[in-house]
Amino acid sequence: MGLRHLAMLDAELTLSEVLAWDRVVAAVAREEPEWQPGTAHGYHARAFGWIIGELVRRITGLTLGQFFATEIAAPLGLDFWIGLPAEHEPRVATLYPPEPQAMATGMASGSLLRWAMSGPSDLFGLNDMWNRRDIHGAEMPPSNGIGTAHDGDVARVGERPHRSAEPVTNRLEQRRGGKREAQHRQTVHLARLHAGRGITCMTGRGDVE
């Protein structure tokens, strides 16, 4: 469910706990399914990042921000961060939130869509919080990647997997004895497959893959 972007998180956490990482992943580990896995779709825009980030940390020993910086951003020459270093803070542009009515549809208190988009603990929204230094500096992979559009850096993060991952794969092959190519090709193949299809419980409409 984590890799299919269908995991939900219902936990009472403070913002400082969320920014510190460990309490969030501990809450994820304790979470019981809202429904039987495989029977429904419930897209969660935020929990996904902590789930994948913790998988990376347990496999590599690096936080997702560290892994991204050393294995993806550096080989590709990207000026992009998950957890912005303090020395880059003066370069960050100010974000201006949309008018409240622009995001009101489906976001009523207690709705699944609100739960997904504002969690954990209804702490997040499209507001001025995203201009704070503590938000910029924390590693919140679902929400706060910060980069420059210079030379297409942001676009290159989402480039086609087999192209953007090639320098990273080569780097890993050099480090681990050249045994990564077959695994890399299999991973790219799996990333292109449909993991699921159905109506999302968040809005009661739409097709989810």
C-alpha cells in the first residue's frame, strides 16, 4: 500500500514531532488499516513520503534527504533539496497561498480528503507556514522539496526514470561491484505497471492507478 500511494495516517502529533521524523514513522507502524488492504483506494498526499523515506533509511542508513543529495542531486548536478541547508535560506522565494475558497471543495472538517491533505493531525494547509525556516529545513519528502528552475533542475527531478536514474545507477554500480544494472531495469519496469485501479474514497469519483 505504501508503494502504491494508498496509505493513510490517523495520529495526534505536534508540528515539532512531525518535523523531527521519528514520531511520524512510529505512528505509521502502529496504524491499523482504515479498510481491508486491496478493497478500496484512499490516496494520501503526505504519509507516503515518510513511508518511502523510512524504507530508504532502513535500507541505506541515510535519511531520504541525505540519500537524495548524494545519490541523485549530486550526480545529476541538481540544485534541489529535501531539507534545505540554512545557508541557502536567503535564496528561497516567498510563497503566496491561494484564496481560501479555491481549496474549499471537499475539504470539510472530518472528510477523508481533508484528512489526507492536511495531515498528520490537521497541521498542514496552503498558507504562510510554507515560508517558515523550520519547515524548509525539515525533511518532509511529501511536501517540502525545494529547488531552482535554473537549467531545468526541477523538471529533471521528474524526468523519465530510465534517463534521470542512469547517473545514479552508474554511481551505485561502481560502489557495489557493478551488480545493479539488472535490478535497476527491473525497478524501472515495475514503476511503469498499474498497481491498482478504482474509485478513490477521498472524493467518490475519478480513476486511481
